[in-house]
Amino acid sequence: MATPVPTIPPADAISAEIAKPGSLTVCLALMGAPASSLDNDGKVDGYNVAFASAIATRLGLDPVIQQTVFGEIPRDLAAHSCDISVSSQNITADRLAQMNLVPYTQAKQGFPVVVAAGNPTDIESLNDMCGKKVSAAAGTTNVDAVNGTGQYTGKGINGACQAAGLPQVDLRSYDTELDAVQALLDGTVVAYLGNANYVGQYPKLLQTSAANLPSAEQGIAVAIDHPVLTTAVEAALGAMIQDGTYLTLLSQYLSPDSVDNISIID
């Protein structure tokens, strides 16, 4: 981190901002492996879970993982039904108006667009999606990237389609990443904008295309009215970066090249 790592606030100050004494309740949306998915026993696993657990431990709290729908995270935090969310949320101005976001991962090169194996509709660039049915999870910045909203105002894919005299992307929004991927698997859409690691789960059915989505930085979300807990998360994450725990956790779930692409360490 470029800035000095803050000190973890006193335990009593943290306790005043958490939902359940002694516990850190984490709202976690399933984003797909390796970030967060269900293992063979039906338990949530992935580097998002590992980060949530490690931060809770640093704060002297027990992690309590609570699955949620991605689009409901702002409501969950505002209602204080969970303390933090580790769900690979891209940091945008719109989200920063609703919650605090502590950077913890990033897509330095941008994630590739996922298509059916063999790329039957020849999607090689973002403009190749113009006029085609495409899926994304509701509430994600991938929706903004298509519509030209949020941080992509004035530079959305639909704007580029219009400038090229092409029809707009027929975007289908789904409640979860799993639903959005399933739409591609069953042929409802021809491309999926989201977690490219789903290709590893369906190697005979899916592949990545040459089209890359814009790069983005993701943050751990904390309620906007919980400044002490936000500082505590920043401090815990900063200490993890300094002592090597941060890279160790990522390396448990990612290849060295992927760690380099996702890590916030320069």
C-alpha cells in the first residue's frame, strides 16, 4: 500500500459497530471459483472467504459467512444485517455513495468475455457483441460497461455500437453470476460478462474470447456509517499485505500469473 497502514482500533470501538458480539458477519455473494463458490460439501470456498476469515481473525472476531444476492449487498449493509461484504465489488462512484469500499483485488488486464466453446458467433472485440444477446449479473459494473452508466458514462459498449451504426447489445441481467453463466450454457445468450474462471468449470462448453472488459478495482464493503470498522478492515488488510499473508492467500487459489493480475500490490 502506498499510504501508511492504519492501526486497528480498540476492540470496544469495533464492537460498537458490529451486528453480533464476538462475530464478524460477512455478506458474501457467490461469484464463481476461485473467488467464491460452493465446494463438493456445499460449503462456500474461495479467496473471498479466505480474506473474510483472515480479517475477522485479525480483529479478534469469529467469521460468520452469510450468503446473499449480489444486488442486495447495499441493502444488507445499510440494514446492518451484515458487517462487511467480500464479494468482488468493483469500486465505482455510485457504490462509494452507498458504502465504504476498501481495495483488495483488481483486474489489471480486464476480464475476457466468455463465449461458447469454439466461439460460434465470432466475438473477438467488444463491438462484436452489438445486436447480440449477452448476460451479466444485475448490479455489477459489467451492466454499466454495456449501458454506459456509472464509471463508464460516455464510454459504454452500447455507445460504441451506436457510433459504428450497429444495433445495441441485447443485455439480459440475472440475479446471480451462476444464472448469468447458465444463460450462456443453455444458449439463451451468446456471451457472458463476468467471472472468466467459469471456463475452468466447463472447459468443454465455454471459452474466453479475445474481447476484454475494462479493468477495475474491487473493494471490501463496509456500511458507510461504520467508520471505525472501515478503519479496522483497512488495518487488518494492510497488515496482511505487509507480512505476506495477502499473497499467500491469493496463491492458494490462483496461478502465479493470475496473482500478478489480481493483486493490488505493485
